[in-house]
Amino acid sequence: MSKSLLKSASPLKGIKSKLLGEHAVRVITNACFGLLVIAVVSLTVIAVTYQPPDPWLQPSRFMSKIFTSVENATYQKDGAILITGEDVPDILIPGSDTAPKAISQSDVQAAEEAVLSKALDGVCDPNVEGKAINCSDPGVMIAIEKVNLEKFPDIESFEYRTPVQGSDERECDIAWKFKPKKDNSKRMYKDYRRYKLQLEASCAYTVLEVGDWHSGKKARPHKFHGVAVNDKIPAQTEAPSNFRKGKYLYYSRGGDYCKGMSQFQWSLLCALGEAQYLNRTFVLDLDFCLSAANNPGHEDEKGKDFRFYFDFEHLMEATSVIEQKQFLKEWTDWNNRHSADQIPSKVISDFKVSPMQLQGEDSSILWRTFELPEPDNYWYRVCEGEAEKVIQRPWSALWKSKRLMNIVNSICGSLGWDFDSIHVVRGQKAQNKELWPNLEADTSPSSLLEKLKDKIQELRNVYIATNELQPGYFDELKASYKVFVLEDFKDLWAPGSEWYNETTALTNGQPVEFDGHMRAEVDSEMFMRGKKHIETFGQLTSDCKDGVNTCNYS
Ligand SMILES: *[C@@H]1O[C@H](CO)[C@@H](O)[C@H](O)[C@H]1NC(C)=O
Ligand SMILES: *[C@@H]1O[C@H](CO)[C@@H](O)[C@H](O)[C@H]1NC(C)=O
Ligand SMILES: *[C@@H]1O[C@H](CO)[C@@H](O)[C@H](O)[C@H]1NC(C)=O
Ligand SMILES: *[C@@H]1O[C@H](CO)[C@@H](O)[C@H](O)[C@H]1NC(C)=O
């Protein structure tokens, strides 16, 4: 980033170093940061910059640089990891203060007292101790809620379902919604487990055993609203006349196609921002091209699906969008049937025609064509210049795919939501002794073992997020820790897995590769969720992230 950019960003300068701290977005919640980012978000001058010489995995998730150049306020290089709506603290998202309340210790206590006082009136028969458990007895759910609060302090639970009998009459299966406490968004997930219980003489239930993640098969929710993936393209507008009444903003595919994920996101958010500004429905192309930059060892790959990576269901709820194929079909259908009432559309071929100039535009369809040569065919250019000050990028509308996040949750679940994480950058950087003279040695298993000694307690679960692909490379650490890497969980995306079934549902059964970007997303998410997380640069090696003498970049 040039010095001149920083000059124009002078009000931000003092705070910038804070933002450079690791995982600032998630962790820093102090008011100062909040106010700063509110100011910045409202000017839509956030620049999410990724510096990914290591395309496999971005060291940590943070907005590393914020600057206010009107001209060039954009992402810089592309990287593997995205900041999406979930990562922006809720305080930054207007109208997001109505989050549902998690079930608390005092809620459970109150419920327990109510049930017990009833039981003492003779409803409970303590003679049934050791006998069959009636899973729909309210006391059962309370006992389970109580034990969950103790056992999983890092998750918040919401909305328990009535338990049902498990595999025998001493067991109950139960489903509930939860979200990790660290997650800033309101997004919910589901868990369902099996519990072994006992009815005490006091009429209270005690939980003897807590089942593993997703062990409560009998309570498995099929239609648990808001937690299952439900991102089918909505059927054709019921009445064609409704389609006719709509106002649309249609962007043809521009130069962003097959560019890296962060450019795609920066551009899409610009487009969605313009649509919101103009009060129009945005026409969304689900056909996605995964850039080679996000998928090491591959060419650019067309024909992927937006829904592999992003949450289309949430997007439809958060803002007005219509899927492109359906839009084009309805548009053509209408015009073919109504020769005297063609849908008015206006083509805009120059991105310099600003959203403000289009405000009074009455045509049903505004169609930006992006046919100029690169880089004038990038979507995000619409949001440059004066438009920067007016268009708000709707960050909160864009979440990561729930399919991927469910994998993250499954891994967390199988680690009992209790693990530390380290990020070990190796790959090409470790080979490049000129720029990273010590990295390879510093990240060797024996060196890691030595360095982690006083950082992570022995026998802890340790998740290693890494671009080291050699199987068993970290086995030496198993002497001191329970070590896990992404590959240990490959069943989660293998044929027959939930992820596999849910992604092939989008491709007519064609197998979907668990690609480099997905891996990086899951790995970095796991890293962020560790109780302690230890970075390569700054913590495991004195080498600098971007090569020698870059540690104090301004
Ligand atoms: C903006 O970017 C262009 C092209 O990358 C560059 O030539 C120009 O100097 C930049 N403007 C500023 C203010 O840095
Ligand atoms: C189980 O408990 C529920 C709720 O208290 C009650 O309605 C039901 O009759 C009980 N079932 C049996 C078999 O006791
Ligand atoms: C946007 O559209 C809604 C519904 O059609 C309308 O009520 C509202 O006034 C519009 N807002 C602006 C700024 O045009
Ligand atoms: C995925 O689908 C297969 C075949 O329909 C089924 O056998 C399997 O149980 C499904 N997996 C999950 C996790 O639902």
C-alpha cells in the first residue's frame, strides 16, 4: 500500500496497528474499534486485503488494512480466506440487536425448581428409580440442558426439542439449536445427542452419560427450520404479473469471473449494495468460477456453484435477489407473451454511470453489461468514486456456506468443543530460504514440540491448521498432545457424508471435489475456534510473514 493512500487515511492511522493484530475482527470488541469500523463501514471504504503468498491458508483472519482512498478503495491481492458477514461483529450491523437469547444457567434453574415443586406434589414416583425413563417428562430436558451448559461452555444453546427415547429405555435422544459463542453472527446450527439418564429419589434426573456429536439419531431433525440447508432456487414467481411489477438490477458477467474469491466478494457486495441503494432486486448468477489462486494445483474451474461457498438461503432472506436463469426465463417468457407490453429495460455499458444517476430511472430492468476491456469490466468499479460514499456494501448478507460450517461444527463436536489450535505455515515459504530463512526449521515437529511446551498444556487436543501435506508429518507431537489435522476428518466429506449428499443435491448427483478453498475455509475456521491459537509468524518463528524485513510494514 502506498504512502499516499495512508495520508488520506490519517484519522485511521493511529488505530491501524491495532487492526493489524491477529484476528482483530473477531476478538477486538472495544468501543474504539467498534466506532472506528462503524465509521469506516458507513463510508464503505473498508478494504479487505489479503496477502497470500501462501494461497493454501491465510495466517489469520483479520482486516489487515483499512484505507480511505476513494479512488482505490478495494481489495488488494487475492487470498484464500474470506471475511464475510459472520466475521463482522454484530454491533457493526444496523438492526442486528434482536438476537435470540441463549438458554442460561438461571433459566434452567428456574425451570428445575418449577418441575421439582410439582413433583413433590406427587406427580413424580421415585419408585421408578433405575427403571424406564419417560423422555417427555419435562425434568429430562432440564437435566440435559443443565449438563450441556456445564459440558459445553463454549457454545450457546437455543430451542431444545422434546426428547425421544433412544436405543433403550434408559436413554433419550434430543435435538437443539446452538451457536458457538465466538461466532458473531446469529447463525444457528443443530446438534442431536443421546443421553443416558437416571431418575433419583429426589425426583430429579441425572445424566449418566453424554453421547457424542450427532449421536441422538432418533431425534435427528429433518425439518428443523433454519438449520438444515435449504437453498433450492425458488420456483418461478407465482403470477407472471408479479415478475412484471418487479424492479431488477442485472449485471452481466464481467472481468471478475474466475478472479480470486476476495475480488468476487468485493464485487458482489458492490452490486448488492447498488441494488439496495436503488431499491431493486439483484439478479444473481449461481454459476461460479473457482480461481486457481484459491485452489492450488488446479486451473481456474468454471461450472462450480455459488452455494458451495456461500449461503444462498441467508442471502435471499437478507436482501432481495433472484436467480439469474430463472430471471432470464421469466423475462423472455413475458416478452414472448405480451408483444404490446414488453418489459422496459435500460442497458448501461459504462461503469462510470453512477448509481446516483440511475436513481430516477424507471425501467423495470437496469442492465449493466461490463463489456469494456479489463479492468473497466470489474463490477466493483461501479462503487468507486463518488459512489463509495453512497453505496453500502451489505456485509451481513453474505455468509459462508452452511455446508462448510457444518463440517467445522462436526470437527469441533468431535473434539468436545475443547481444543487449542496452531497454524503452521510451510509449503513454498518453508522452501524459500532467501525470504524465510528459519521457517522450515522452526516448523519442524521437534522444534514445534519445544516451542509449544510452555504454551499448550500437555495432553490437550491440538488442531493444526496447515498447508503441510505430507501425511503423518506432525506425528511426533503426539507424544505430548492429541493432534488433529483436517485430513483426519475426511469422512466428513467422503461419499455418503452429509456434506456429500447436500452438495451433490446441487449437481444432479455429480460428485463435488472438496477443493482447496473449502479446505482453507474449514482449516482457518478451526484455527479461529481454538481456545488458544498460536500463529506461525510472531509466535513460532521470527521470520516475517511476507519475507525478510517485512515484519514492521506500515
Ligand atoms: C490506484 O491504482 C492505480 C492502478 O493500480 C494506480 O495507478 C494509482 O496510482 C492508484 N491511485 C492511488 C491514489 O494510489
Ligand atoms: C411421560 O410424561 C409425559 C409428560 O409428563 C406424560 O404426559 C406421559 O403420560 C408420560 N408417559 C408415561 C408412559 O408415563
Ligand atoms: C423502496 O421500495 C419500497 C417498496 O416498493 C418502498 O416502500 C420504498 O419507499 C422504496 N424506497 C426508496 C428509497 O425508494
Ligand atoms: C447420504 O445418502 C446416502 C444414499 O442415499 C445414505 O445412505 C446416507 O445415509 C446419507 N448420509 C447422510 C449423512 O445422511
